[in-house]
Amino acid sequence: MFNIAVAQSGGPTAAINSSLSGVFSGASSCRDIDGIYGAINGIEGAINGNFIDLTKILTSEYDIDLLKKTPSTILGSCRYKLKDYREDSSDYEKISANFRDHDIKAFFYIGGNDSMDTVMKLDAYFKETGIDIKVIGVPKTIDNDVMNTDHTPGFGSAAKYVAATMQEIIRDSRVYSIPSVTIVEIMGRDAGWLTASSCVLRANGEPAPHLIYLPEAPFSTDKFLEDIKEAQTRYKAVIAAVSEGISCENRQTGFSSELTDAFGHKFLSGVGKYLENVTAANIGCKVRSIELNVMQRCSSHIASLTDINEAAQIGSAAVEAAMNGESGKMMVFRRISNNPYRVEILSSDIKSIANKEKKFPTEWISKDENNVTTDALNYFLPLIQGEVHPEYRNGIPVHFRLDQ
Amino acid sequence: MFNIAVAQSGGPTAAINSSLSGVFSGASSCRDIDGIYGAINGIEGAINGNFIDLTKILTSEYDIDLLKKTPSTILGSCRYKLKDYREDSSDYEKISANFRDHDIKAFFYIGGNDSMDTVMKLDAYFKETGIDIKVIGVPKTIDNDVMNTDHTPGFGSAAKYVAATMQEIIRDSRVYSIPSVTIVEIMGRDAGWLTASSCVLRANGEPAPHLIYLPEAPFSTDKFLEDIKEAQTRYKAVIAAVSEGISCENRQTGFSSELTDAFGHKFLSGVGKYLENVTAANIGCKVRSIELNVMQRCSSHIASLTDINEAAQIGSAAVEAAMNGESGKMMVFRRISNNPYRVEILSSDIKSIANKEKKFPTEWISKDENNVTTDALNYFLPLIQGEVHPEYRNGIPVHFRLDQ
């Protein structure tokens, strides 16, 4: 009998806790595993010896079900980057000592590209120093930009939120008789997957968003204004989905407005606000920009059931892989078919994943570079299927909570 | 047999279409009423003779149920202000002619404070000129600032969205080990009802939002910074709910533009962003501001069942009132008890409602002027109860749609 540890890293999603539940359930059903520890605030908890015993916290099926429906990370997160152990091994020694003290023989790290760097380095250190601790990565990110996997847990729920919200914004934008432009800024610093996913509304015959701009395509403000004017010949209320990461020529200036506060600080704003101002100044109609902000990564109340279930499955599969002796791997989805939607879970070498980014395919971007193709729609659609019904208490969804 | 007309005015909510369904159902069950016309874009449609025959559009119980779950206004809206008919009666003459041509004997206007100005003026004109057309107002606004009614349809759904989203933001804000401040900007130009409603999370033991700022209390940036610092001694991740309409001393320098709408309202933007900048400059921790934007008024996917049902009931009650000979009235809710929650629907003289605003009670604001009392919690809680389950197609909520 031995113990395992699990931690969560990077930005929140609606599915990270579901992956945690999957690791927990997978470990619970494994007769060789005794204690299941959660490291608080990702690898920082492993370095500082800050663990909690999850078997004392998740004591019923109800707890596990509630955990799956709770957004963000109950164990906390971090953005801590391990140094190269050949230059400074102090963190590694602390982790090793803490794992030894807790008899931890396998470590599961739920995170994105950057977190997989931690998996890669830790595995390399353990192998180099002859310590038999398995290290397995479990992918998560709403950005969907992790290599070697068809998609990442967390993305489907974010895409479902974006689709439902975009549709409500479309209804809202059409109420007045005057022409209008609505610019919706969507997360994705370097990859446009989430912005592109707003095309799913087409499956229900909704032509909006009429324009979609991704970091993977060149962007110019002049072309944007031309596109808006052209769309206005066809639609009274034009909707544009814009990735926060588009390569706008003014990006270097931080989209700072000319406004300053009482302290003389310039106001910085996102690309949506910048394009709102440019459109208002050049086209002169009613213009609004909307930033979906953190809501798009934590809206568990409209999570994708497919996503939440897959997140748990890939967490359990990670435990199975470690028990089979694998280490230095990240679990991945391979899509077998779109319709019916079928995936299998495999493991993939962490060295081909860590610190890399999977971009949105340029062949799925329309010729005009302001929309996406039907191939993209067919890719996205299965990922947002099914609803997770929250439990409500006093009219408010119930979350699993460790802290105040 | 005669016909009636109904129109929708002002800003969208998740419940306006439910009130439309209530007027439709009420009229459908009335043997004296034949045609049920919808005027497109509010009173503009009545002026221009732009009507659609709702009996041809709402042809099944399914249609009516879907309409109740669809946000915004299927008939479109307007912000058109009628002139005093003693100065310029041209609009009134057009409306009268169009109503006569369509044999319309009663007109129902779903809207807020400003829209009730239209109800008042139109009723006065009809009475003055001896035209027997009943005019009844049906309240709606997420601002909840309409006189003489306990609350307004649309508010409960907006409050439920704010509560669910605020809770998800709270989860999101707590992931890192470093201290942080999150400022959530909530709609309400002159009344703080919706911002105050975020206190409902307390019913489930959630202490956040830790600070609540309303237009009804004095506001100073210095006091705000003091409050944040004090809250940071107790909470790692401080959450402040801030009304867009707080009287911030720096508002003139660019947080309100000089633009005004037809009613003379200033366009507001950016109080949250302003406070984010000030907090970052003065406290120096991680700060984020989040604007809930139009999502808070159109998020039908998490509407309050109480709200949606009441919106339909008050629409039907308006038809009943007109059939009983009433005119120049707005329908109102009178709360009989909080627990069990019971309301009755009455009518109230439009002259005591139009162009007035019901402020959040100052006695429900805490002594420190940065929070609300338990009386406020008890008032809000019944309004967010119950869930409306959307129909999903391809993983996306289905909306009733007239146009593209």
C-alpha cells in the first residue's frame, strides 16, 4: 500500500474539479492505493508540504458529484515555474522529501501547457535521481491549446457558455430599430479556439456572430472596419467575436485610451474596447463591446456534460496509467469519429507537449480571414453536448467549498 | 368583438417576452377579443402602423412556452418619448388612426419608468379626445426602480444571474495564494437594487461580496480604499459589488460621457475599471474588474421561475383590468408575506408612477454605507427562487425567433 498526490495548476475552468474527482475515484478503486493527498496551490503545496487528505473531505457520492459541478479549483492553483534541477535542485529536494514523508508514489498534475513543464521536469528529476515516483499530467484549459490531445477538459464547458451567452447577446442586440455593432471579446491569448467555437450557433440556423477574428489570422483595423461595413449591408445588428489575442497593430500600446485618472495613470483596456472606440469613431453607429471575462472559464451552471464527464474519465485514466508503470506522460483524447462522437483516452510523451501550443488550424479559417469553416463547426459541436444540472439551494447553485 | 395591441419598450430583460405571452394568453381566453396585434419597436410601431398578428405567430402551447423562455423582446423595443399632445399631437393622431384601422380597443405597454410616460400621455390623450381605447402599463426592468410595485418582472431573473455569476467569480478569485481584489460592476443607473441583490449569497453561508456600493449612499474613493484595506485583513480575495451608478467624485473626468439618450440620461461606463486602476495604484495587489454588461439583463438560461411566471401573470392581469374598464393604470405586485412568499396583483394610477424612480431604501443600507441589511436579503430571496429549464438543441438553448 502507498499514497498518491494530486494538484491543480494554471487558470480556473469549470472542469478541473471534475478531473480531481476522476483522480480520486480512480485511486479509490485501486487496491494498492491508500491515502489520496491534495497539494494546496499546485506544486507550491508539494514544495511546502501543504497537503490535505482528500479521503477525509470527499466522504460520499454526494460530495464527489458536487465537486464535479463546482468550478475553479478547490485545492487552489499556482503559476509557479520549477527551475532547471541541474541549476537549482532545492525545490525538487523539498518535493522529494515531502513525498517520501507522505509515502507518495505517484503525482498527478492537472493543468495546461505551462503546468506540463512541471510534469516534465519533475519526472526527469525523479528518473535521474532514481526515485520511483510516477508523474502524470492531466490536461485542462479553456484555451484548448495543448498539444497531442484532440481537445482539453474545460474547453467544452467554456464553449457552451460562450455559445449560450453569445446567443443571448444576439437577442439583446436586435431590440432597437437603429443599426448597431456588438464586439464580443473572448479569451485565448495565443490560440483562437474558444473564439472560433462561437460558430456553433450556426447548427441552429443562427448566422451570428457574423465575423470571427482569431490570433492565427492577420488582423488589421482597416480590414476590420471594411468587414463591419460590408456586414452592415446584410444585418442591422452586426456581431463580431474577437479573440483577446488578435495581433492588432496598436496592441503594443496596450490599447490605452487618452483618459487618465486623478493620479495621471492611463487607462488600459482590452482589444474589444479598443475596437469599440475605433468603430464608433469611424462608422458612427451604436457600438458596444462586451468582455466575457472570467465568467467564460468558471460558469459551471451551464457546463457541458460531455466535458464534465470526460474530465473525470481522463483523471481516472491517469491513475490507471501510473499504476501500469507509466510516468512523464500526459493523458490525451484521440477522436475516433464526430458523428457519432467517440473518443479514446491514451497517454502521450510529456516532452512533445510541455511549453508548446496547439494553434487553431489555419485551414479552418475562411479565405477572408474573418470567419471559420464547417470543419470547425463539426469539430466543436460534440464538445458542448449535454447539460449538467446544478443542485440549487435558496435559488443559487450549490458549490463544494473547502474555505471561506 | 374587437382587437388589442401590445408592445415592448425600454431595455431588454429575460422576462419581457413572458409578459407578452401573458397578455397573449389573457387576451386569447377573453371572448370579446379577436385579433392580438404586436406593435414592432414599441410605440414606434403604433405610430407607423407596423403591427404583426400574434395569433398567426403563436400557434401552439409550445410556441408560448418557448416565448416565455426567450430573452429580450421578440417585437423589438424603442426609447421613443411622446411629445406633450397639447404641443404636438401628430404622433397621437397617427396612433389613433392606426388603432382605428385595426379596430384596437386596448393597448398594453410593457416597459419601465420611461415607458409609463407613454402610457400616461396616451391615456390622457384618449380621454381628452373621447376615444374609447384602454391603455394599461405592464412593468418590466432589471433595475427594479418602478414606483408602487413591490418589484418588477425581469428583476428576479437578473438577480438570479448576478447571484450565480457572482458565486462563480468568487470561486475563480480564490485560486491563487496571493491577495487579490475583484470589483464587479453591476447595472443600475440610479437605483442600486440589482447590485444590492448580490447579498443573497449569504443565505447559503457565503460572506462575499464583502462590500456593496449603491447609488443611494455617498461614495468616496478614499473611503472605498479604506474599506478594501480593512476587508483584506479578513479575506485573502476581497470581492466588491459596485453599482454602475455610484456617485464617484471622478466620474466627470471620463467615466460618464457627455452623450445623453432621448430622456436626457447620461451614458455611463467604466466605474469598475476606474476603481480597478485606483486600487492597483494605491494598494498594489492583484486587482480585476468585471462588468456584467448586457448578460445580466438577457441571461434567460438561468432565469428565475418565480420571475418568469409572475411576468406572465401580470401580463394576463393587465388584460383583465382593461376588460374591467380600467385605463391609465400600471399593474403592480403587492407583497403579502416573505415566508411563505405571497403576492397579489393590483392596478395603480399611472400618474404616480411615470417618470419617477423607486430608490433602494436607505434603511436597508448598513451604517458603514458599504453593505446591506438582513431586511434586504429577506426581500430579495423569494424573487430568485425556482429554475426555468431551457430546451436545448445541439447543446444550445432554443430561443423563439421572429427575425434573423
